[in-house]
Amino acid sequence: MVGLGPAGAELVPEAALEALTTAQRSFVRTARHPAVDAVAQMVPGGLESFDRLYESAGTIDEVYAGIVDELVAAAIAAADVGEPGVGAMAGRERAGFVAYAVPGSPFVAERTVLLLRGDGRVAVDVIPAPSFLDLAWDRLGIDPVAAGVRLVDGASFAVEAAGERGPLLVAQCHSRQLLSDIKLAGDDAAGEDEERTAVLLHHLGLADEQVLEVGWADLDRSLEPDHLTALWVPRLAAPVAVELARLDELVHTLRLRCPWDASQTHGSLARHLLEETYETLDAIETVTSGEPDVAPEAVEHLAEELGDLLFQVYFHAVLAAEEGRFTLADVARGVHDKLVARHPHVFGDVVAATADAVATNWEVLKKKEKGRTSVTEGIPAALPSLALVAKLQGKAESVGMVLPDEADLRRQMADDLGRLGSSDGDASAGGDGDAAGGSVGELLFSVVAMARRLGVDPETALRNRARAFRLEIEATEAHTSE
């Protein structure tokens, strides 16, 4: 495996050229590199590109897997013809090995190199080469170690740069849309009056090289980017991790200096956590009821309530840290690792094409992880009754229980209503109150099941109706006071 360097053929190492010209077959990951045409003319038989896999494969992981499989097969075939060389430069013959070239350095952002080095079917030599990083440090005039630079990928900037103050070198900014996404992600981290600039590094080492300082707002309008475009971000303002750290510091300060905060315990805070949860739910309902034309003040109110709820989480984490039990970092790490483990269809090789399949896998993994004997374990008994029934019905279906369909539910609800209307089930008519209660319970149970069949959350539906009824009451009061 060899690197082609960051620009033209003049930056391709001689050792790389020797390997490519003496191999039985020579491959290149992509022909989209400024040195490929010149190098291909030096190689007997030319360079075989894997660009076709990028066009035919469904995912980038499939592309990488296809490249590895083809290279391994070619290497095995070459080994059958002759003896391989020893070391990166010694004893090479036309027969015995294949060469694989990648843009830049084989050690920088090259997934296929990592896969091949870990593949036990083949022996691997790697010949280093300069990367675009070497040219970038020269053009920027910085020492990356002294500056504490972090390298991130443009496609995952929003995630990789979260919590980073900078400086950042953002690689593979290959389109205006990608630069626009980076700009928007950076806007989320900036203050309203924040003036920031960045540097676009385009075609470094080539005749049309550009090193262009631009305002943050002009990231996606200053040049036509491609796979040889990178971005230098000297700093990011107010990243999310800094704001969260400030909140954590505030809670610690309140515990030290405020008599009320200093006196709180997990138990005394419980009712506040519940209240903040319900206030957040109210704010969510206000936003969703106004969609798609949501009032700005409703959105601001939701952000405020989420902040109050977040404060409760931080407060409980600080209390636990004071007791030597766990810290906020433990909380974040725990939920992160749990979510990764429960999404094997995202981070593993499990297939789950529908939301229902994801939910089923979730329950199986949760039961195994917790060592539970029943999927009902862990469901809070204090849940509101409608939510509790809906949760239990969902758990029942996850373990294969067959619940009534819509037609059966309609018949069941009609029967329950009939019993409530008879003297046998009507406590006010001298009937058995327990029987009436049972009939009401059966009716509500069926209503919840019907709501779930229709894709409606019964708790939310009833809360929405209660809110509308409150408005009706207030309107009646206003009318009678006139």
C-alpha cells in the first residue's frame, strides 16, 4: 500500500513509484487525484481504479469491503505466481505482490488501509507519503502540536466538532452543501454578535491553489469546492460542551452559597422533577398543536422548560457526586453506551428496517441487559393509568401476545357500554359498584388498545381534550360574567 501524496506527481515518493511499477497489478482507490494520470503512464498496464464500486455499492462500508475483497483476491493470485518481496523496498519482482495506491498518506483518513492491515489473509507493507496536512501546516504557518489542532471530517462536523473550541482542520469539504451544513452547525455554537473567519484551503500544491480567508457567513459562497478542499477553523464560539460545563459549575456554586439549594436531597427534589416534567409536556403540546405555524414564544417556552428539566438532572448528578456514588460524566457515559448497545442496527450488523423491528429488538436487548425475567419489569407502577396500560399493551405485543384487532375492540367496547347501561352493572341503579368499576376499566382498556391501533397516544389525546375542555370552561365563565 502506497500514498500518492497530496497534489501532483512530483510529490509521489520514489518508493511508491517503484512499488507501483514493479507490482504484478497496480490499483488505485480512486482516479480522482491530480497525480493519477501521470503515474498511470509509468505503470505497465496502468492503474486499476475502484471508482466503479463507489457508483454501484449501496453504502460506503460496502465500497470498502468490496475494495478489500478484490485486493485480497488479487494478492493471493499474485502470490501463487511468484515469491513476494521482503520489506517495503527489497527483493520485489513483477510476480508476487500487488500494489494499492491511495490519495495523500496511507495513514490519514484511509479506512481501507486499516481494514487491509487487519486482514489476516494477506501480508502488508505500507509505504508512507506526504498528506494534505503537511501542505496545510505550511500554508497556515502553524505547528499543529503547539496549536493543539484537531482533525475532523467535514461530513461529520456537527458531531465531531460538538464541544470543541478549536482550532480545527476540517477535511474533505467536497461540496457547497457540505460547507453550508458546516456553517449552520457552527452558527449554533456562536453568539449573536460573534464575528468569525475561517480559511478555505483549495487544491494545495496545484497550479490553481487557493488559500482564502472568508467570513463565516461566506463559507459556502466563496469558491467551488471539491474533494481537494479543506477548511481551517481557528476557533468555535460557545460550543455545547462549554455551556453544559457552565451549568454544572453553576449547580456546584448554588450548593455552596444558596441555603435552599444546600438543603436539598434526592427526595426533596423529586416533586420538582415531576413538576418540571409536566411543564415540559405542556410546552411540547403547545408547540405541536400549533404546527406547522408555531409561535416563536411557544418555541422559546419549550427551550426554557427543557432547561429547567436539564437543571434537575444536573442537580441530582451533583448530589450523587457529593455522596461519592456517581458523577454527571458517569450519567452521560452510561446513557451513551446504553444507546449504542441498543442500536445494533446502526452500530452493528443487525438488520431492522422498520420502527416496529427496532422496538422489538430494543425490548429483547433490554431484557437481556437487565437480567430481567419479564418485559414488564422496570415499568413504573406510578405511571398515569392510560400511559401504564398503553405501555403494558406494547410490551405484550413485543413478546408475541396477540391482542384484539379493531373489529374485536369495537364489539368489546359496545359490550362494555351495554353492561354499564344495564341495572346489573350500574351502581346508581342499585347494581354492584365493583361490577360497574370493572366494566369501566374494561371499556377504558379497550379504548387505549383502539388508540394504539390508530397510532394515537391515549395519554396525550386525553390531555389534549382536557386542555380544550379547560378553554370551554373559561369561555363559559367569561360569557356568564358579562
